[in-house]
Amino acid sequence: MHRRKFLQQTMMAGAAAAVLNPTILFAAKQPKVRLGFIGVGLRGRDHLELCLQRDDVEVIAIADPDTQSAILESQKLIAKYGRKKATEYSEGEEDYLNLLKRDDIDAVIISTPWEWHIPQAIAAVKAGKIPAVEVCGATDVQECWDIVNAVEATGVPLFTMENVCYRRDVMAVLNMVRQGLFGELLHLQGGYQHDLREVKFNDGKQPYGGGVEFGEKGFSEAKWRTNHSVHRNGDLYPTHGLGPVAMMIDVNRGNLLTALSSVATKARGLHKYVVDKGGADHPNATVDFKLGDIVTTSIQTANGETIILSHDTNSPRPYSLNFRVQGTNGLWMDDFNSIYVEGKSPRAHVWEKDETYMKTYDHALWKKYENLANGAGHGGMDFFVINSFIESIKRQAPFSMDVYDLATWYAITPISERSVAEGGSLQQIPDFTRGKWMSRKPIFALNELGY
């Protein structure tokens, strides 16, 4: 069978077979995966290093317009692992298109500024290269449809790189949900609550802090990410909070996000940071930052659950993804590692620590791959993302987080922007599966390889 036709069929219909008979996934059809990397800044090099540690990956080429930092540091990393120097594509922002013309690349990992993700993913699938795409929010809903249409038209699947779905405690809670510990799920929460002021501003020489520059005078993410906070007001980064809870209620595989409403606080944090660190006379003290310091999004689902997402990146605060998973029998909350299960918790109406539950319900994937995940980025989560991507390609198996997930999660950003602009108005969320959600079966983390 032609490989592209096989991938198209497994993307559309293979999920059900994988659930019914997971053993079909374990015979590798392709011993090695030949990769290109589009974007090799700090995040791209994280992925690059994990791939260099694998014997089943060949790094063929890298593309990034930053020759002084990104390309140079990537080649040093490649040499450190004793690999052949990668072919470089660094002649401007469009040179990645020449990388995609190569006939010795199977797949690409895209870790570029947000606005490039979907255009580059579309170019990749049209070139017959399987893209793994880093997470963010879309610039508009149409580009979400554009990537869905491109994948369906070409039959080349897309992998969504949402690493928090693989966080150890999150996977244990997923296990609790699937074993019915919380009863029927009713309400979920998640978010991106992360003080990013030293990411959005720096001195132009180092990636984190040291000054209040951004844009052309900034370095690394401050060069591009901060501009989204200047011009946009909505949930700019929904996937870390949404992806894991979406898996728990089978979104796009028996369930659907249907509508949302978003509101935002006033914008104060970024201006205050500039004044505090750079002085009231600094040119950036005159910038009008549009992003509300805290954006709250309420989401409805076809099966009757509700989800609340929080976006909180402009103020001093400890890191938290604000998870809450609540059902008819009890709930778990990320902050303070709290759990309460009616009939199981020692005291009625009193929280208990979740430590015992985390050990009891530790997911089989973590038990199997703990040693390999140790040392990988974000507490080991990044190992599972790369492993799922590579192993799925080798076995020509359906991706556990696919183009429908990417389109749905990405779309929260522009839809939330519209809701905020209209005073919190209710907005419909498109069905990017075009009705296939009713027959698609859950596949995430249902076998030992983590597809």
C-alpha cells in the first residue's frame, strides 16, 4: 500500500482499531525517521537534543534565519552527539521552503514564532513532510480551517506537540478519570498562569530579563512574543491548560467544544514592569499594552461539561496551570496537590493530599519510560512528546494529538479575542472534524508507546 494513502486512512479511521487491538501498533514499518527542523531557537534546540539522543532519528537539515545564535548553537549540539553536520537553510525567513523541497526528509519539527506555525505546517504537508507543530494560539479561525483542509487534502498527518498532556500528575489523573474515581465528569479548569515578564523583556543580549527591551531591540522570545501582548487581548496561549482536560473528556473523539465566553481585566502589569525596571522615561513606558493581565474563558461542551481557562502572564505570581477535575464523586486540584473523593477521603468536606493517589494511579507510560524521561525538558514531558511522534511515524500509526486537536485548541485564541472585544459575548466554536467527532474513538495514552 502506498505510504501516504495508508497514513490518510489511519488518520481518519485507524483510531478505533488501535483501541480495540493495540498490538497492531508495535511492529515498526520504518526503522529510522529522517528529520528537518524549522526553527532552532531555544525551544527548537530542546527538541533537537532529544532527537539526537535517539538511534532511530537522522537529523538532515535545520532552518532558521538566526545564523549567529540558533544555527551556530544547533551545529555545536549536533557535533556534541557525534552526528553529521546538518545542512543549513538560513537565507532569510522563507528559506525553510527549500528545506521542504528535499527528498531525504520524512518529517519536520516546527518551533518558530507563533505566527509562522500554521503557514509552515501547511507548506510541510503540501511538500509531503509530516509536521510536528509546537503549541500557541492561532491568529484567526480561518488559518485553523486552512491547516485542516491541507491535511485532509494531502493525506499527510500533523502531530500537535502539547507536552503538558504527558505531565506525570496529569496522566495519573487521566488514569483516575478513566477508572471512574471521580464519577461522571462535570467541570474542568486549566490555564497558563506563569510570570513571563522576564521572557517578554530582556536586555537584547540574554533570553531572560536584564532589561526592558522587546521587538527589534529584544532577544529570543522578547523579539516577537511581546508584540502579541501589545496588539492582542484574549487567551494567547490556551493549549497547556486545555489540552490535558480535553483528553479527559474525549474532545474531538466523542465530545466537542461548542461555545465560549471570555473577559479580560485591565492591562497594568507590563507597563508597571517597564517603569519599575527601566524608569518612567524609558521609551517602552509609552507602549499601550492591550493584553489584559488576567483573561478568563468559559467553555461549553456537547456532552454538558464546562471548562474554565485562565491566562495570567503579566504579573508576579508562582507558576501554576490551575488544573481542576471535578465529577459527581469528587475532584482533584493542581494547586496544593489537593484531592477529595466522597466515600474514600478520610474526613467529609476536608481535602487530603494527593500523594497516595498519584502512586496508586501512576500511568503505565511513566512506569515504563521513567528512566528515559529523566533529564528531558519540563520534568520529562518533552521525552514523551518526541517519543510519540517518532514511534507513530515508524509504525505508521495515527497520532494521539492530531490536526483536529491543533485546530480546536488554537482557535480558542482568536475566538476569545472576539468575545473580549464584544464584552464577553458568547461565541460558537467550529467543529473542525466536520461531524467525525461522533464516531472517532479516544486513543491518547491507551498503549505503552503513548500514541
